[in-house]
Amino acid sequence: MAEAMVHAAEAARALTARQRYLLSLVVQAYIEHGRPIGSQWLVETYRLPYSPATVRNELAVLTAAGYLSQPHPSAGRVPTPKGYRVAVQEMLPRVSLSPEEREAIRRAFQEAAYDSSRWLPLAARLLARQAQAAAIVTGPDTPVARVSHIALVPVRGRQVLLVVVLEGGEVRQRLLLLPQTLSRRELTVLTERLTQRTQGLDGEAIARLSGSSPAETLLLQVIAEEVQEAARRSVGARVYRAGLHYLLQKEPDSPAAQAFARWVEEGFRILEDLFGPTSEEPPGRVHILIGAAERGQELQHCAIIWGRYGRHVGGLVSVVGPLRIPYQRAIPAVGFMAQVLTELMDRAEGANETP
């Protein structure tokens, strides 16, 4: 569970059972209808055993505590990010996919069971449909970056530009000052030697190599650092997304829709920073980020639900939307999708093991 949700659970303990119940109802109603929720409407719609005046007083307490807001004095109440966090925490023990929903998802994957290239785009589509929100699925982590070839470009005097081209096409560059000046012919010979020695190797293997000259020793050290950094920054070579229309249909001009569109354009680099390293994360654990303004102004209007799939090598499944995302659909959908993809990868790894 995300740290913000832990704080939400602690804050909820200060509320009475009735206040938590009413807050949960306001959040559910607002997610469904998208308009301020009034006390009279709550009593009549949910047939509450309280008078409208009692509910109004409780909503006023929740508003003063920062769980709800009121657009203007005569309007109903709207959940704040703090209110969403507490309400989602209250909902969590009760959310799960129905047996029919789980069976439908498994059946869809059975049709693609022998074609792993279809798993991730299918997961994105199914997750978006199930959560009724925009979905993002990243390809398996590629923690092993390997060298394709090396280039040394003379700049001036002892300065050279080191170019490391990795398998897959990623290029990394570093401007260096060599221990001594080398001629173009010497740089060409050294380039060929470095390519021959490092081609197909990962950063750890390159770090164990020794150089025959101070220049070669320095270059091998820097090549190892660049390859290792490329491996650390890799969170999956492929990114699949689906369901943007759910976001645009509900709130086409919302900050959440605008943020999601920007993430698509930027290749989801912001999500790499947001999710951080996940290789040690147990598969299937669901994280929830609601209105995290401290991580970026645009995120105060967004909700992100994500989890990791795969035991040794894996990726991320996630749902992105406005604060009024359908949490009761999205949370179990993310968890179950991570579980299904983990099972598929387990079977694939077992099938590829040599006896």
C-alpha cells in the first residue's frame, strides 16, 4: 500500500464510524454522478436511518476536517484528495472482481496463451475495459544492457567524445579527457579494440576487464558505468496504453486528461520517475496514488493505481484517471491483471527451461 494510504488510514481513525460511512457514500456517489452531493439526496437515495439535518451536520464536520469541499454555500459536497484516500481505504477490504469477470479475463488470455507478443497489448485493453479508465502496461524490465559497438570522436587535444551504442539502439555519450593525446590512427585502433572486447557484454562484465594502457583503462571504466546506468534506467522496452477515450469522455478538459496526453507524448518518462525501481517489488501488490501534489502540480488532480507483474523479470500494470476514477473497479482489476501476467510468465519461463 502506498505511503499516502497509510496516512489516510491513520487519519480515518479520528472519524466516527458514521462519518466514515457517509464519506464513503459521498465519494461513491460523486464518482458515479460527477456533481456535488447534498444531504437530502444522500438520505433519500441510500435510505439512510438519519435525518437530513444530521447528515448535513456530519458533512459539515468532514468539510471542516478537509475531507470534503463545498463549491458554494448552497451547493452539495465534493470529495477532496484527502477524502478520496480515506474512502478508498474504507472500500479496499470489500473490492474484488466477480468470478465471472475473472473467468472472462482468463479466457481472453487462453486464446493468446502461445503468443507472448499479444499478452501486453491485450492486458492494456482488458484492464482499460475492466477499470473503465486509461491503462498503461510496460514491457518486461530489461536490466541487462549490452554493448553493440563503441566509437571515439576526437574533439581537441586530449578531449574525445566516447559514444556507446547498446543492443537495441540506445546511444550514450560522454566527453572525456584522456591521460595522453592520441593520434587519429591510434584512436581508430583503440576504437576497434574496445568494440571487440566489449561487444555483447553487460556493465558488470566490462568492469572486470583490464586495460593495456591508461587510456584504455579509463575508457573501459566509463563504458562500464554508462552501460550499468542504462540498465538501471530501463523500466521496459515497450509501453502499451489503452482506454484514453474513457478519460476523455468523462472529463475531456480535466487536468488529468491533459496530464495523460502529455505523458503519452513524452513516452511516460514521468511515470518512470513516479514508479521508481520495482524489480524487488512482489508481484500483485497494488499501490494507489491520489492527488499527490507534492510530486507535481498536475498530480493533485490525478489518481494512479499500479502493480508489478513477474517474479524475476517483469513490468508494470497501471490505471490513470481523474480523482473520481472508479476505484472499486480499478483496484481489483490492476491486482488481478498483475496476477494473470505473472502466471503467464511463470509458465513461459518453465517451458523455456532446459532439462
